[in-house]
Amino acid sequence: MGYRQVHGYVSLIVCLFGSVANLLNIAVLTRREMSSPTNTILTGMAVADLLVMLEYIPFSLRLYLLVMTKREKFSYGWAVFVLFHSNFTQVCHTVSIWLTVTLAVWRYIAVAYPQRNREWCGMRRTVLAIAGGYLVCPVLCIPLYLAFNVQPQYRLLDENDEYVSNKSLQAYNITLYTVNFWVYSVVIKIIPCVALTVLSSILICALIDTKRRREALTSGGRKTPRNAEKERQTDRTTRMLLAVLALFLITEFPQGILGLLTALLGRGFFISCYQKLGDVMDVMALINSAINFMIYCAMSRQFRTTFSLLFRPRWLPVAQAENGHSNHNTTVVTQV
């Protein structure tokens, strides 16, 4: 209850930062020199996250920061907006989850099957995977659309102690309500989290194995400087993407568990526990959607260089690292 009093301010700050950060992500990742399948997936994620940020800003302002009368809070227009908000943000966030899993699969193929990477994870298949996410995810969320609707009530007194007809979101059907939480918790949250955990473990093992092979080749004198640098770049990229996946797991897995418990224990658990933690889960999801820019800046040299060249004021001198930018026509997945 204490956090709810500051949730509006926290979520607004996160959303404003996240909107700018995702716009910068899109601007940098869509540069010609950054073109690659992985960066295209990251761009698709940034678009979905940006939509979540932009839509949450008016919701947060109206619900938490601006004073609403009882008539306004239970008006038909506000109820419709809240229904749209819950559906729209869930769809966009599901798209982001889909693309996060796709990113993990693409990276696993790059590490485990480098000789088949261009064939299996080319730009055409990447675009199809992204388009599939934006088309399939709205279908996955159909139980959410059907589980709730706007229903009138006649029990609330307004400021003048008059009975008024007010509108609020209600569960339309208990079966659809339960199906919705099963789909939300298992299909949208837990299965992707399990898949990412497995893929992340495999990637970590691949990093350890690559390090051992590199040390063996180096001790034998068979490693060329060019090949050594290429492997180090691959390792740095994998570490950066593992950081993205770890952040996703930290923010999404608890939501999946709470959703599963709601599906198993029913509406009582939803009211007594899930609903009370709703604001905390919301801000965790928002942070997950906003923080990737900081990860790229901290762990990707190519991203920093491209960002600097794109937004550096002309009167500032070009850093030495940026002077070699044209000689490193690689992407964030190979030059990190």
C-alpha cells in the first residue's frame, strides 16, 4: 500500500526515460553499419517496448497523479480506456517476450552452429520471425480480450450522495477468467522463462568451452590475432545478450508464478495477493522495457561508437576509437 502512493511518480519517470531510451535504440540500431539479424530483433523489441512506455504515460498520469472524481473514475470512457490499456500493454509486452526468446535462439545458433548461422538466421528469416511476433501475439492474448468487459453498476454514491450508474471492468465469464490466467502465466510467462533459462545455460557453457579452446590454441601457438579478436568479440556479444536475458528473467518469472497461483487458487488469491502486487509487477515490467539502452551502452563498444557519431555535436572532436569506425563495419553482434 505504501509503494502505491509513489507508483505514479516512479512509473512516469521510468516511462519518460524508457521512451527516450528506446527511441535512441531504434535510431542507432537502424543505422546502415549496424544492420544485422540480431540488431533487427533488438529494434523490434525497442519498438514494442516504446509502445508500452508511450501508452502507460497517460494511464499513469490520469490514475495516479491527477485528481479524479468518483464520477470520472467510474465513467464509461475511463472504463473503456482501462480495458484498452490492459489489452494493448499486454499485447506489446508479449511481442517483446516473443522477440526476447527469438533473440536467445538466434544467439544459441550463432554460438553452437556458427557454420549454419547465415543460412538459419539470415535477414529474411529474422524479419519473418519479427513479423510473426507482431501477428501471433495478439492472437495469443484473445483470452484476455474475452475475460473482461465493461459492466454497469448502481451501488456507488457520488459527491452529492446520489446513486449513479457507474461503469467498471468485471470478469465476463469465470471460465474465460481462469483460461486467461493459465494462458498469461504458462504460455506468455513461464514457458518463455524456462526456455530462456535453458538457452542461457547453454550459452554460458558455450562461453566456457570457447574460453578453454582459445587457451589451448593460444598455448599451442595456432591462434592468429584476427581469429582471437573475432572470438573475443563473439564472447562479449554473448555476455551482453545474456545480461538482457537475465534482466528479463528477473522481472518476468515472478509475474508468471503469481499468475499461475491465481489460476490454481482462484479469485480469492487474485484479490488478496496478485492485485496488491500489481503496481510492483507493473514497474518491474516497465524497467525491463526501459533499461536495455543502458546495457547496450555499458557492454557494446560498437553501439557506443555509433551513438557518438550519430549524436555528437559537430564542434566536439572525434575520439580516437571513433576514427576507426569506418574500418570496423560490424554490428553490435560482432563488435561489442
